[in-house]
Amino acid sequence: MKRMTLIFFAIIIFGIAEAQELKPISLPPPDTAGGKPLMQSIKLRKSSREFSQEKVAPQVLSNLLWAAFGINRPDGHRTAPSAMNWQEVDIYVVTENGTFLYDAKTHSLLPVAPNDLREKTGTQAFVKDAPLDLVYVADLSKVKRATGEDQILYLGADAGFIAQNVYLFCASEGLATVVRGSVDKKELPKLLKLRDDQKIILGQTVGHPKK
Ligand SMILES: Cc1cc2nc3c(=O)[nH]c(=O)nc-3n(C[C@H](O)[C@H](O)[C@H](O)COP(=O)(O)O)c2cc1C
């Protein structure tokens, strides 16, 4: 019994220590000058479902998140449009080393969970092998003056624009990606610590193509 109690406390303490270790990560400033010309990127855009385990370098992740939904104007507007400028879609960045929330204002990653949740972001086998699974989550507290079907359509459209930015960035960088409706919408909200007024819209897996 004593041994069990010790193990129990060890798990608790280790768990807390692990959670505390996850700190906000400042991303390097995005390189907004590079990349392939737009028409070439559009020509190369496609869905891929085979990923190598090679990690995405910090500069590439920085560029990717900025392209996805970073701030591209001094007044705080973003690289993707959003209905009534709600800017309601948050990007959860799920990696082997923990799960983070992309904060566009500081261009940094805020800790969400210390463990590897990649497998839990989808139902397809590749989600756990790829280095990066993005989850697009709508924050309904930012959604005003739209209800019912309109609201659902707008949320889907807003996440879709972000996903397309990621598609085009990946095409430009030679990365593989696929946007996914197949997300475990029952378990994942708990693991991402979402409130009731946060709704998962889509997932998107990113990585280097399998050679
Ligand atoms: C809203 C949406 C949901 C999707 N969900 C999935 C998915 O769950 N799993 C998957 O492998 N592909 C998914 N896809 C990718 C489509 O299957 C893919 O875009 C389509 O087959 C066309 O291929 P392409 O993107 O290479 O042109 C989804 C695409 C969209 C737009």
C-alpha cells in the first residue's frame, strides 16, 4: 500500500513537473520575402498522406504559422480573412514535444499540454508519424451577430482559408500536408482543454514527404 502511494505521488509530482517544464516558445521572426511564386505554388498544391518523421525546423514552423494566420498589417489584420474580422480560429500546434497554442500577437507558442497528442488529433494512421498536426478551433466567444447555419458556414469558411494558406505554403516549401475533417471531436477537446464555447473545425497534418 505504501509503495502504491509513493508511485501515485511520483506520478502526480512528475506530471506537474512535466507540465511546468513546458514554457512559451518565441518563434523566430517569419521570413516573408521567400517562397515560390504564387502561380507555381498553386500548381503544386495537393493533399499528401505519407510523411517522413523528419522534424519541421523552427524557422519553417515560424513561416508556416505566419502564412497560416499570422498578422500581416500594423492594425492587427491577418493573412487569412475571417467573417466580420472575428479572428475566431485558433491554431493548436500538436508535436511530439507537446501541444501549443499559436499566439499571433507575440508570434509565439503557448503551452497547452506537455504530452504527445498527435495520435489523438485524427483517425488516420499517419497523424502520429508526421511531425506536426494542426487543429483549427473556433472560439465562439468571438463570434457575434451570426447564428445557426450562417455561423456554421462562416466558421468552416474561416478555417478553410487558413488551411489553404497552409496548403500553399507547403507547396512552396516542398512539404506534405492534408487537411482533415476526421478529427476525434469527442476526446480531443478534453485533451486540448477546450471550453464548451470552443469548437474543433478541422485538423491539418504537415511534414516532409516520405522519400
Ligand atoms: C473539408 C475537408 C475535409 C477533408 N477531410 C479529410 C480527411 O479527413 N482525411 C483525408 O485524408 N483527407 C481529407 N480531405 C482532403 C481531401 O480528400 C482532398 O482535398 C481531396 O481528395 C482532393 O485532393 P487534393 O487536395 O490533392 O486536390 C479533406 C478536405 C476538405 C476540404
